[in-house]
Amino acid sequence: MDEPYPWFLGIDWGYHAHQLTVVDATGTRHGTRRVDHDAAAIADALAWVLATTQAGPAQIAVALETPRGALVSTLLARGFPVYALNPKQLDRFRDRFTVAGAKDDRRDSAVLGDSLRTDRGAFHPVRLDAPAILELRELAQLEADYQRDRSRLTNQLREQVYRLAPALLPLCPAADEPWFWALIEQAPTPAAQQRLAPARVRALLKTHRIRRLDEPQVLTALRAPRLTLAPGVVEAARAAIELLIPHLRVLAAYARRCEARQRQLLATLAEAPAADAEPREQSDLAILTSLPGLGRKGIVALLTTAAQPLATRNYARLRALLGTAPITKASGKSRLVLRRLACPPVLREVAYHWGRVSLQRDGPAHAYYQRLRSRGHTHGRALRTVVDRWLRILVAMLQQRTLYDPSRFTTVSNAANAD
């Protein structure tokens, strides 16, 4: 942070083209240029930057909003120090130059370059992630997309089942399990459900290893009286079901492949030897895995979405990303402490499930939660405080390179209760 840079390059990233502005250490602009998103054009633009500044890449700090992508990789590969800024902060910095609300690409690139010159503390240094982390990030995003599509289609399937046979929905309320799809596929109409043989139901339950239900329960739901339907409803619903179920199976298969590949990558990271010259996710992964309540999705989300705060052991940044750092608004005698909403949704979800599951699996965490509740904290506030405690523990473990030892916290918890 204390290293001075004589030159700054602000880049307003665009899908088809980028705007570049060169600023020196006094804030004077030395040129601006529009660059197409093309390898040759970007190489020519970087040569123009070096010629304009008469400096090496290490002396030119680059400011932009997007912390990843081909442009960022190119800049880092050429030796430029790269810093990223939250778009909301760019909007605030823009007000320094105009209060009228004017906005254009050239102005934004100049604002980025000048803001990095004066307020480098608001920026986050960007580094290249390990190849396995990049692949994990893409797979996690694909899995989330498949899950959203699957939820949308299962809702449609549920509506069709509700039209034809609402008595079947208690067997699988969300209509999101493969065995239920197979059952509906074998008997898509009320008439077919009445004729479905017990042996086929028994074989279906055995094939899918369904133990919470038995044959009589399923047959009772299949044989339940039906409402009178208008002519054509059965045929229309059957056609929709026959189209939905194959699509659902494909999405489920893709999600399983994403999960399997993620587990392979995590195993590779866990087994890879650590070296000072390599990214340190390998040893970080072992520490994350030792924490109770943090499952595969949570670990992948932290390694991919919060990779840089983990690498720098930045507790303040981690708690801001996971939403456990409150927002304080104070003016005069008025003071409000609000829940933080401006954080990545995937990490907010990780924080919720991490805290919830850790209460079930870790005695000290559960005791801490109970003390918070006894003080009058709501469930949500107590859960966020529990996760904030986990983040403090995580950062300490990362700094000391140690795994989680619940006995240490059990001793402290017992001593506190005794007092």
C-alpha cells in the first residue's frame, strides 16, 4: 500500500470496447484512448501507454471495476499492478468531478485513474487465482444456474401434478426427486395411476432406495379419488409432463457432473504440495475443511468468491463479504446499526447455512448462540454473530497454519459458564 506509483491507468471496461486514460502522480491527464476488445488492439494500446509514460509496467498502477477476465489476465501477465474498485464506490468518486450526474466512458476511466492516485485504500489489489480455483468458480456458477433452472421446471411439474393428482404431492411436496419423476412418468394420468401394479411401485421404491415411504402409502395416494376435470385437461397436462421430465433429468445429470468435478478439484488441491511460490489455497483448504458446519458448497464459494481476502487473511473484508459486519448510521444523537445487505448473495447464503449447521455440530458455537439469545438477540442477529466468531477463528487459524481444535474452545466455554 505504501509503494508510490508515478503513473496511473484508469480503464472503463466494456463488452465491446474499453476506455483508457493515463494520469500522472500530480493528477494531470496525459492522454485517453478507446480500445476494442481484441488481442491486437489491446497490445497496441498497452504499447501506447508505455510510450506515453516512458515507464515500465511495474510503475503504472491500473484501476478498473472488473477484477477478472481476459483484460485483467493480460495486464497482470505484462507486469502491471492491478487494483479493482466496487462500482458503487466509483459512483461516489464520480461526484468529485461533476455533481450534475453526467456519466460517460471517458470520464469514468479518468475517475478510476485519479481515484487510485488519491484513495488507493478504497481499491483491492488483484492477483491471478490458481487454475483449479478458476475452474471451481466456473463449475460453481454452472451448478447454481442448473439449480435455478431445475427449480423453475420442478415448479412447473408440480403445477401439472396438482392439476391431475393433488393427492400425490404429499409424497414429494417439491416434485424434485428422481423417483417421483419415474412414478409420474409410469402413471401420468389418473386412469394410469389407478391401474399401476403394486409390484411396479415396489420395484420403483427399491430401485431409488426410498425408505421413508412404503408401497401401501404410495398406492393409497395413487388410488385416491380425483376431482372432475374439463375435457382436454388430462391430455394437455400429460403432454407437459412428458416434456418436463426428460429436461429435468438432463439438468440433474449436469448438476451431478459439476459436483463430481468440484470434488475432484478439491481433492487435487488438498493433495498438492504447498510451496511458497504457489497460491496457498492448498493449505487453506485443509483449514476450511476442518471447520464444523462448512460443507462442499460453502468451501467452494469461499475459495472462489473470497479468494483474495482469504489469501491476505483480511478479516474485515471477509466479514463484509459474508454480511456479518453491520452498517452503522450515526448523526448527532441518532445512531442506527443495520444489517449489511451489500454483499454477494452466494456468500450471504454460505454464512447462513454455516452458522445454522455449526450450531448442530459444535458445542461451543451452540453455547455462544444460546448466550446471545439470552441477551435478547434475534435469531438472525445471533446467527450472524456466530458466523462472525467463526471468521475470527478462521483468520487466526490461517495466520497460524493450524486446524480447528474444538477442545480449546470447549475449555474456554466451560470457564465462562462457571464464572
